[in-house]
Amino acid sequence: MHPLEKFRFCPVCGSADFAVNNVKSKHCAHCGFTYYANPSSATAAFILRPDGCLLVARRGKEPARGTLDLPGGFVDMYETTEEGMRREIMEETGLVVGPLHYLFSLPNLYEYSGMTIHTIDMFYRTEVPQDAQPHADDDAAELMWLPKEKVQPELFGLHSVRKAVERFLANGD
């Protein structure tokens, strides 16, 4: 279902004369307001130790609860993607990381509360000391260090993260 189908009434004036304007917007014929369904920004991190092990999380919440994931999440309003990435890493792992290196982005569909949220997921790489001691918190039920050769992309539950892991492993980003 397209996200705009969930909105029947104009959020400004409440009119039911709120119709599809184009593939990404609805327009209110009563008050003139146009609502655009743009993608939300999200981030995920490839956190590596010097020995090449990757920090992987097990999702503690839906969607895809129990599957593997990378630390990350939605960028908040008034945050840069780098600020959002650092906040999400801290919330989910307790780690304060050094430089973040942007790698690439991928579109994603994120099912939440009965809605399909279109996202643009931005992937970063960062390194931590060998003795870094992350602890699972927030959305992460569990954290584990995996040697890159033991990482199995098919175990990652979110489509964009699975594709990003495949790309990361293939390119050695």
C-alpha cells in the first residue's frame, strides 16, 4: 500500500477533498495544502575492530525482531546524519566512536505501526579499539563481534542492511 493511501483527510483543514496529486503527494482542493511523502533519513554503521571483526546487533524489536542488524536508526529533526549516527551508536552500544566515514546509501521500506515508511539509509564505517566493550541497549537485544568471513548477509532482516552487508563484504569497503 502506498503511504499516501493512509491519509484520507487534509492535515491542515480536515477536508475530505484531499486527493492524489502525483506519485508522491496529495493536494487539498479546499485549502490548497499539498502534502509530500518524502523518504525519512536513517543510518547504519559498520563498526570494526583492528582485528577486522564487525560489530553486529540482534534486533530486539519489530520489524524483523530476532534477526541480525547493524547499529543505527532514524535521524532526528535538527540532526545531521553524522550526529544521528553517533547518537544511535551510543544508544544501542554505549560506544563513543571516532571518525565516521560515509560509504553509500540505499533506499529501503520500513514497516512500522501498520505503515510502510520509505527511507534512505546511509551507511558509515568507523573503527574502535580492540578492547572496546559495547553493551546492548535500546533496540539491540544482543551485540556480537563477528570475523568478516563469518558474517552471513542472509541473516540480516532488513532489506537495505542485507544489501549493504553484501556490498561491504564484496567491496571490502
